Amino acid sequence: MVVEVAVPVAVAALLGLIAGAYVRALAAGFVEEEPEDYRKERREAFAHAIRIVPLPRRPYLIEGATALAAALVTWRLHGEWLLVPFLYAVVAGVALAVIDWRTLRLPDVITLPSYPIVLVLLIPSGRLGPAVIWGLILGGAFAVLWFIRPTGLYLGDVKLAGVIGMLTGALGSQVAITAGVGGHFLGAIYVVGLLVTHRANRTTEFAFGPFMLVAALVAVLTRG
């Protein structure tokens, strides 16, 4: 039994290292300052990522994070079809987290295509109904929060919430709720840490996407 799980986990980690190299190259194409031409930025970022040799490079953080997330998801969802959409989500999620952390942007070119991709990959699982429902619930909840306080969330966070809702909702309502609430909890801890150490004030903007994605991963790993 241990071997049956260890082999796919090891393979997932290896593929995660390779995918992480592409993620690193793709994320590097999104600049910190607002680009003059968003379409050109996206086109050049993907073109650069496609051309690279997928070898991990120092400091190996992005490759390591992708490999670790892929291994953990494989360990938790081994033998389930839901592993397929979640492995896609790992790669897309790490890319979004890295880009958001550096630029405070969650590019639509990654987030929006994730909706149809995830929906199609979820069909064989038989969990498409709950996934769509929770995608609407979580996306709708974040949309309301954004409408009430636009400075507290970015619109990109709202779009990402819908994708997270679909994925976690396919695993059950408790997983989706944990993911949705957990992102705010982790974000709040980070903000408090910044305030306590005087590295930010109440108006300082920060990337919320990474906390949403980490919370979703934790929700998957801790599901009942």
C-alpha cells in the first residue's frame, strides 16, 4: 500500500519540478510596474516560458513549491479522478501566487481560462454539480466583499475565488468553506505581523491571492 502511494507521489514531485521551471519562467515575464501593453506582456511571457529548458534553478523556491504541492495533492487524492484538475490547479496556482506576490496582479490570461479547463476536467469525477454551485457561492461572496470595500480586495481575487470554489466544492462543502475562510484568516495574520513589526500601515496593499491558494491547499489536505 505504501509503495502504491509513494510511486505516484514521487512521480508527481518530479513532474512538479519540471513544471515549476516553466512556472518560474512564465512568472518572470510579468513585470512589477504597470505595463503599457498588457497583451504584449502576456504574449512575451508565455513565449519565453515555452522556449526554456525546464531545469530547476537557484534558489529553487518556485520549483520546490510546485513539486511539494503536487506531491501533497497526489498523496491526498491518490486514486481519485479529482487529482487531475487539482494537479492543473497546482501549476496554475503557483504561477498566480508568484506573480501576485511580486506585482499585486492576478493575470486574467491564467485565471479566466482556468474556469473552462477545470470544468472539463471535473466532468469525469461526477462532482460537476457541487463544484459549479460552490464556485458561484465563493465567487459571489468575494464579489460582495469587493463591492462593499473595493480597497480590501482586487477584482482578480474575486475571479480566483470562483475557481477555488469549484475545485474545493468538488470535495465537499466543508472543504470549500475552509478554503474561503482560511484565506482571510491567513491574510489577517500576515497583516497583523506587518503592523506589529511596523513594516506596513492600515492602507498598505498586499497580495491576497497567495493566502487564498495556500488556504485551499490546506483545506484539501485536511479534509475529512
